[in-house]
Amino acid sequence: MTAAMLAGCASTGPQGQAFGQDPRDPLESFNRSMYSFNDGLDRAILRPVATGYQKAVPSPVRTGVGNFFGNLGDAWSFVNNVLQFKGEASMSSFFRVAVNSTFGLGGLLDVATEMRLERYKTDFGMTLGHWGVPSGPYLVLPFWGSSSIRDAAALPVDAYGNPLFHLNPDSHRYALYGLRLVDARARLLRASDMLDQAALDPYVMTRDLYLSSRNPGSGGDGMLDDDYDADAGALPDEDESAAAPAAAQ
């Protein structure tokens, strides 16, 4: 039943628009070519590497790796929550970083979540959206994937705001970038398999999930709601998607 509903959503746009008629995606021809390129690269290289990583690395270690990079992300989220004048989100992000860095062995343990400090995930693209910068057309970037004109323009700032960007020597920085990429892809292995099975058109499904998560405002102007959830509409990671069938039994 769920698969059928997802497939139905993937075959049309937000107002039941047929293929090729979504006004949010005027660059669809280019985007589809980039999507095919990225998908081919993923199937040939990234997915096999992520599968091997998942099989070779014990789950507790993978959890620690994810926590470490999540803690770095919380640091940048703190900056952007401050820029968005979101007091509660800023305080929660600040204390998450402080607690996990101090008591969580540099972020390997997510002590803050156990303390019920909520994660408010955001970035500079969301900050621009909060202050009224429209998202612009949907855009698929080579090697990167789903984005928009606004979010693509924000990427250099997000890259500079990542603590890894300032790590020396370069070899250590590139190694951690690679580990983060493989770990993130491993967390989405089950979700991507579900997408392949459920969606009549995975491109449309991926596009609609991205746009719904980045631009939840009903006006379609790129503004973000005050109660914006950065993970809304996103595919579940490996742990969440694996837990769902068990919870249903």
C-alpha cells in the first residue's frame, strides 16, 4: 500500500501535473542528464563502497562515526540558527555541541540526545530562505545531487563553515571528507532500495522530496516556516528504515 502511494506521488507534480510540466523544474532536461550521471556514478562506485563499509564496520563504530559528523554539523547549525534569530534553536545547537564535544568523546557519543536536547539542523541556504531569498529553479549538480539555485549559491559558504574545511594537513581533511561521504551513503542504502522499488520515476520522487523539505512555505517563495523541520520529507537513514518494519510487527 505504501509503495503504491509513493509511486503515485512520483508520477505527478504537486498539483497533479504531468511529466515535464512542473514549473519548479524548468531545467528538467539538464537535471535529468545530471541525475543519470550521478546515479551511474553511485551504482558503479559509491554504493558498492558503502555496502562494503556497512558489512565490514561494526554498527557501534558506524554510529560513532555518524555522531562525530553530526556534532560538526550542529556547530554550523548553531551559526545559522543565530543568523536566523532563532533563540531556542541556537541555544539547543550550542549546548548539543558543548555537551557532545565535552562528555561525548569529541562527538563520538550523542549524549545531548539522551539529555533531550533537540537537533535543529540548518545551513546557509536555509538562512537565505529565512530572510526571503527565493529558492529559484530546482537544480541537480554533478557529484552533489539535488539542489536549487539558492542552495547551490550557498554551498561555498557551507563548505567554509564546516570545521573540516580548516583542518590541516590536507590529507587528514580529505580522508575525513571521504569517510563522511561513505558513511552518509551507507545510512541511505535501504532507503535508496525502497525508492527504486516504490517510484515509477525516481527522478521525480527525489525532486519532490527535496523541494518539500527545503521549501515548505505554501507560497512557494522559498520562505521557511518558523517550525521548519530540516528532515521533513527526507528519506530515512539506514537505522530508521530498519527499525520501521520491526516496530510494525
